[in-house]
Amino acid sequence: MRTLWLVIGLVLVGAGAVWVAQGLNLPFAPGSFMTSDPTWLAIGALAVAVGLFLVVRGWRTPRTTR
């Protein structure tokens, strides 16, 4: 379960960072219907926050031994 939380969290952080960049219309962000739309800035920030929470949860979860 620890690895699953880390992977999902990292994917959310990466996707959220792209969405934030597109919402801010940064020059290196790929252009799409999300470009310069503040809605995607908010969605991206929320995705990054949830992703960071999952990464921390996965990192702090003790490993189980069998």
C-alpha cells in the first residue's frame, strides 16, 4: 500500500504542476483549452496539495514485514 500511495501522489503532483502552469499561461506549458483559464490553476493547486498529502502518507507509513 505504501508504494501505491507514493505513485498516485507523485502522478497527482506532476499532473497538478502541469495544470497550474497551463492555468498561469507559462511559456513552457503546452497549449490547450486549459491555457490561461484560472479554473485549471485552482484544480492544479488542489491536485498538487492532495498529491503531496498522499506522498507524505506513503512515506510515513511503516513497512510491513512478512
